[in-house]
Amino acid sequence: MTTQPFVMLNDGHRMPQLGLGVWQASNEDVLTAVREALNDGYRSIDTAAIYKNETGVGEALLQTDIARQDLFITTKLWNSDQTMAPKALKESLQKLRLEYVDLYLMHWPVPSQDTYVQAWRDMIKLKEEGLAKSIGVCNFNAPHLQRLLDETGVTPAINQIELHPLLQQRAMRQWNAQHNIQTESWSPLAQGGDGVFNQDVIRSLAEKYGKSPAQIVIRWHLDSGLVVIPKSVTPSRIKENFAVLDFQLQPHELDSIATLDKGQRLGPDPDSFNKV
């Protein structure tokens, strides 16, 4: 298997299972990173308004000769913009130099603000208008998602959550799957692999398959049915992260990685993260 794998979302759109994340990258760095990624075979790029690098992504997309329909571009609605999603998306589209995004995600529920249901209603309209092909959320726990379903009847296509070998989120993944929501992993390498890449199981699998520890972890995400967006601005690392399509982990190997789960969250807790 050497071709890019895809997942089918609940709205009928296809999404590449492996993409490039650009969190914490400057406009200058992201221009180079996206250009390199597209040359290496990536077709999915994940950015966000709060990353402040949509302009760099847009410049890279302007320079490529890859057809728009072959690209999958994701951006996100920031917390302070939940009451003005249409304006926020249009500003993102202007920076990205696009007429639509393939996926628009609400970045956090921000429970204390209590505006995520209204924001979701606005995102539904944006999808109907064709400004976003698919819509979803990030960092939503089951109660947040259930409220969206109860009050709007529209199920997110994606729930992008922190997910890596130290935080495997089995219960949340199961809830998503039961409701036909695709789980997508952010910080898939546990922010540089600290505490993961040195684990015996990861090192032994890397040796067995002739791959790096990072490649083993990315393959674990893919073989677990997750969408994964490893972040890098280093050309060699970008290339390495995509070179995982020529092998698969065996079920017992996936089970061995499952033992690394510590419930160790590296980012904020969605129930208490209220930054705007």
C-alpha cells in the first residue's frame, strides 16, 4: 500500500487520512512547509485562524499547480469569533485565497461562553452556502456533542481531539464512532515524542520495520482508523512523516502500543478551557 488513504465522512465527502498540521508555524515557515508537503504527496493541510499563518498557507496554495479539487484544506473558528462565524470564515477564505474550505472546525466548545450551539447553527448555514464543504469540531467531549445533536440535529463530520499513545481517548473514539463522527488526532506524536519514542515497544517496531519511531506512531494512528496531521516545518521530517504508506502494523502490535496509554493530556481540558 503506497497510495494516500482516505476516509469517508458522514456527509459523503472524502478526506485524506494523513495531512500536514501547521500549528505554531510562522507565515514564512508555513509557506516553505506547505510547498514541501505538496511536493511530497500530501494533499491535506490543517491550519486555523488563531495560528495566524493562513496567509502563508494561501500563498503556498497559490503557487501550486495541483488542482483545487485534489486539495483538502481545513481551518478553524476561534473561540472569540463564535458569535460571528460567517465573518470569521470569510476572513479566513480571503487569507487562504480560496472560495471555500473543505473542512471548517469549531476550535473549542468554551463552555463558560455558552455560544457553541449558535456558532454551530451558523456553520451549518455556511456549509449550505458552499463556503465549507464539511463542518466539524475540535476538542468536544460527549456532552458538548450531544447538545449539538439535540439542539440542531446536525452531526459534525469530524471531532479533532488531542490523541497520541499517552492519551488514546478510547471512550471518546467509541462515542464518535457510534455517532458516525470521524476522530482526528492533534498532537499525534505527543509534541515531539517525549515519553513515546523511547518506549521499548516503539523502538522494537521501528527496528523491525526499518522506520523511525515517529513513523511507527503515525502508522499506529492510520491503522487505528484515525485521521492524523503531524506538524513539522522541517523538509526532511515532512517527507519522513509521509513515508508511512508502505507498511502496516499487525493487530497484536497495535495492542502492544495500547499499553502505553496513561491518560496523559498535554494540552488543555475541553471542560475547563475558556480562553478567548
